[in-house]
Amino acid sequence: MSAELRLKKLRGSGGFVMARVTDEQQSKGNLGGPDLFLAPVGRLESEKISKYTCNTCEKEFEGSPNIEFENPNEEVAEN
């Protein structure tokens, strides 16, 4: 597999992010359909996220969202 990062759209429950991901992360996020999902990938470094969209306010934002973790070492999803 390539270590090259590719810009991909990853869907989540509250919207989606555009992020640079590795082939390994891309294969984790692929659940068999055309879309990639964020939960199986796990936490992404904020500098890899180029923009995000919020489903609630229906707006697109540049850069990474401001993420604050209540439990920084907690596993996000079972990978």
C-alpha cells in the first residue's frame, strides 16, 4: 500500500469532512458502498482536515473543526 495521502470525503453523523487520508484509512472507512465513513477510521489529526460541513446548520467551513475531547484516550469506535 502507498503511504501517499489522498483528499477524500468522509461522512459522519453530523456532516462530513474533507481530509487527507492514507490507503489504509481509506480501506477502513469503506463499508462496501460508494461512501467513506469517519467512525471506522477513528480520530484524524486536525491538520489533515481541509474543510467540513455541518448537517445542522447546512454550512461548509474551511479548515478543521475545533475539537475538544472529554476523554482524550477513549476509543472512538471499534476498528
